Amino acid sequence: MSDYLIKATTYDGMVRAYAIRSTETVEEARRRQDTWATASAAMGRTITISTMMGAMLKGNDSLTVKVEGGGPIGAIVVDANAKGEVRGYVTNPHVDFDLNAKGKLDVARAVGTAGNLSITKDLGLREYFTGQVPIVSGEISEDFTYYFATSEQVPSAVGAGVLVNPDHTILASGGFIVQVMPGAGDEIIDKLEQRIKAFPAISSLVQEGKTPEEILERLFEGETIKIHEKMPIAFSCKCSKERLAQAIIGLGKDEIQQMIDEDHGAEASCHFCNETYTFTEEELKELQQA
């Protein structure tokens, strides 16, 4: 099964929901970043939720998520857009700990709780929206739940989980976002709270082979669910040698000359996909004249 997400409504449009399978996408990020288990879980949860948030946008809009909790993992940075394309990295990929008291990967310890979650949306026409909230748990899902309630004033429940194999590859990854629309009654809210509280670990459902549709059917059992869109998702990086060439040109002729004199060339790597691009002395001279 390839990765995809669905957009749906239920309770006569009073509740909006997203569900996602992101196993292959998170595995591609893990492979490129060489993350260890706990780092993979933290990055994978962030990628999963950010992808669903990207799907809330339109057209060519995109967003950048930064989780900076002061923990040993450093920053988690994720870019996502309205087309289901996502990329992400962590500052320190080689972070792993013993399981926490609940027998799960200790994501909160890796992320830390002394920092912020910030989200910047590029809505085109030089229009940017940035929201920032303190990290409340470091478990990622709770932090995004707090973000929606505080920064966007949308009561939401966010769930994301990642299971990691003993060889550090990704066994299962997925998530959901449930949002209550204005006008929803207390009865709907109470019912949702009960169901979400009793809901099993999302990563376990993905491991069992449950589709995003089946995840929402279980969450909203007995309710009519209207699926509005099914969207494929994938790890996708927009870096290229041409983009890096433009960045080198932006450094100025003196800086480029220093690269020529000292290193007789240049090498640059992309944070997101770890692709490495090399520029020969001759190529640098051409950029110097650009």
C-alpha cells in the first residue's frame, strides 16, 4: 500500500477529519537522514502531522514547521505543501534512548520541553502567516493540538505514531487530525473526546494494515463519513544544483574567489535530502561572472 491521506467530514459537516498512512514517506526521510529510533519517531510524527496540515492549504501554498524544544535532538524542520509533498530533517539524527515508563520510544526526552513549536505558512503573493506556541509535552501530537487551539483557535485532536524496526527502518507510521467546526454542540464534542481517549495507538492500526478510511471508520463508528479527497503523499525535495549555484552567486565574487583559491572547488549538501553537489574550479569561475 502506498502512502496517502484522506480529507473527510462527519456529524453533518460539524467535524472535519484527516487521516494518513505515512510509512514509506517517513522511511525515505529516515534513510536520507540516517536517524536512530527515537529521532526517527520524533521526526516521523512531525512529518506526518505537517503533511496533513499541508493538505489544508490550497494551490501552491506551503508551510514550514520548526520544533525546537531544547532537547538533544536539536531542531526538527519540515516543509510541506498542498500537493502532498513533504521533506524534513533533524539537527542531530543519532539520538536514541531506552524506552520510557510506558514502554514507548522516549520522544519527549529527545525533543525537550523548553522551547517552541512554530509554523510559517507561505500563502503566496508575499503573504506569510506565522504562529508560535510553547512546547507543552515534547510528544509532538499534544504540541500540535495546543498549537491549533491557541494559534488558530480551532479545537482539534491530533494523533501521530511511528513504529521502528530493530534495524531502525520504519515499520509503520500514520496519524489523524480531527477538528470541530463552529456551531458543533457539546454532545458532539463530548462524544469525540470519549472516542479519542479510548482510541488505540494509530501506528498499531497502520501496522495491522488499516487504511486511512478504516481508521476514520473506527474513530467515528456508527456515524456517516463523507470523504472529499484522497491524496497521494511522498517525500520530495526541491533542491538542485541550479538552486545551490544561485546561492553561491549570492555570496559575492570575493567569497567565490576564496573558494577557488583555498579549496579549488566547492561542495554543498542539502539539509533535507542529504544530496551532495560539487562545483569545480571552472564552474565557480563561471558563477563568479554571472
